[in-house]
Amino acid sequence: MKNVLLVDTNFSAAPLYNYINEKGFNVFVCGGNPFDYLAKAVNNYIKLDYSDIDNLFKISKELQIDYIVPGCNDLSYQVCARLNKKKYFFGIDAPETAQLINNKKKFRKIATNLGLPVPKIFSHDNLSAFWPVIVKPVDAYSGRGVTVVRESEQEKLPSAIQKAEKFSRTGTCVIEEYVEGQLYSHSAFIADRKILADFIVEEHSTANSFVVDTSRVIYDFPKEILLRIRKIIQLLASKLNLVDGLIHTQFIKNEDVFWLIEITRRCPGDLYSKLIESSTAFPYVESYVRPFLNQPVMFENSIKQTQYYVLRHTISQPSGNLFSSIRFNRSVEIENLIFLALSGDNVKESPFGRIALLFAKANSEEELCGLMDSALKRELYKINSNIF
């Protein structure tokens, strides 16, 4: 039996674990938080801060690990890439490539050199004509440490930079053009630098302006823009010599103009995989995991897709508060409701705390739009801090 190390213990990595386990592999999981879902749920949990590459390498040797699988955060993929520097494993980009993709400043630079549409980057001394700007850590996630600074509040720029640097693992940030429009994600599976299957997801924020908490698959995205995005992704895959597997991109669209915001190669969090699978019946988890197990990314019948109407919504709060219960304000066909907090917990504000993850089904596009509208107005349910 082959040994697999899954480098993540968050609940979003549970589908990855389940698939690998069901395929007959001996699966170990590692992470520093013993209260994470997989840390509590599986027998082969290793308490380990996986950013410690030396210890991670030592563990992989001791356990005779045959395959490593990154989980659902950027750090997991980056440490797997560093662990794979000598190419013992499969399905993982070179560490230099992984760093280039995941570091916002480095990615903006190479994208600009290739003529790709990305927000402009500014230094501290050339901002006078460019407002508003957005200040971000170069390597953080889930909206942590992000601030928009407008021309009327320029005095806030130093504190915004300090905040971003605080949330950066490397203590660095990027100041860039603040572009406005609708946020989407493009999730694609590539082989030989060509896209074999892809999906467009519309993404919204309700509890925190910089944290996606509401999304749905889009089936009628403008074809011409989708073709341009596909061309860009395949160009990047060719220029960076990306290995086969998932490439996940967030972009902002305003009419027929769009900007690339972020590109990753790890599985997106908050059970994004289940949104795709519930909406299209495409085996997203299996397609993600296979390259790490030295298997082709695609397989027979995997490209066939259907269309279902599913809303994914993370139940969270703009400010921290005691959580007691959830009362829905309208009838909802719940496909799945995964609680991440218990009644009586003091749940922090988004993105530092989450109450539950909701998957709701609709019978038509119109019904799904109604559900989405209620969620965006924060009228779909009420979060109670008291029992009654």
C-alpha cells in the first residue's frame, strides 16, 4: 500500500482525504492545529507546523511517503513545492515557479512583462496621480491585511502598509491600482499546457468586502471574454512550464475589460470543489488529486457536465459576537449545511471566524438568483446570539 501525505487539516481538505483514502492509499495528514477537522477526524494525524521544511522532509522520510498532496491554502502548496525541490514527488511546480505565482508582487511583474491585464503596481513615491489604491500583503489570503486608501484619506496609507506587512509572512506588501467590477473565478484543469475543462464562478462578499462568502457557477459567461482568459492561462502555463493539474484564477470584470487578481495552483477553500461538483457533476476533487498521485489529470467521461443550480454561502459576521442559532427567513432547500462553530461560541468577525457553510439548491436560474439576492442583502437568515 502506497503512503500519501496530505499537507492540510482544514475541513475543506476533507474531500481530498476521502478520495485518496477510498482509492486504497494509506493517508497521513499534517498541520499545526489539533482542533482542525481532519486532525480530529482521522487516525493518521501528525501535529506539525508544515512551514518547517526540515521537519516536514524528516517526517516524509520516516513515514516512507510516496506521494504528497497540497491542501487548500497557498502555504501548503508552497511548502510542498519546496519539499519537492529534488523532484521526489509528482504534480507540483518547481519552488521558484510556485513562489512567482503566489507572491502578488512577483506575479504582477511577470504578468506585466507578458502584456497580461493586471492592476498597476505603485511605489510609495509615485502615487500622486493614482487614487484610490489597494494595499495588500504579498503572500496572505482570505482578505487578511487588505485596505483600500482613497485620495481624501491619504494619511491612512502608512497605517495600511503597516497592517499589510503585519499579515505577510515575509513582512512585505504591494500597493496597486484599485479596480472595480464584478469578481469571478476561473478554475481550469490543464495538461501539456492546454485547458481540458474549466468553470466560471461568480463571487461576492457580504460580511467583509475582501472575503468571498457567496458564489455560484455561471453557465452563460460571455464567450469572447472566456476565450481571452483561456488564451492567457495557456500562455502562462507555457511560459512558466506549469505541470499538469489545476490552475485557479480570480479576476475582476467591468463590461468587456478584466484584470487578473490572483492565480493559485492549490484547491480553493470553503469547499469550492463541492460547489463545482454539485453544480456540474464534474469530478473536481478527483481531477485535482490525480496528478499528485502520478496519474493523468483527466480520465474517461470526466469532461461531461450537467447544469444544476446551487448557491454556496459562508455564514459569517461583519463583527464578532456570541453565536447561538440560525433562523432562516425564507424556505431554503438545503443540500448541505456544515457547521464550523457551536452554539455558545464567541465567533470572530470575517475572515477570522465562520459559523457554517451552506449549500442551497434551486430549481431554476430565476430561483437561484432570488436566493443569491437574499444572501447578498444578508436577508436569507438571521444569526442569533440568544437561544430564543
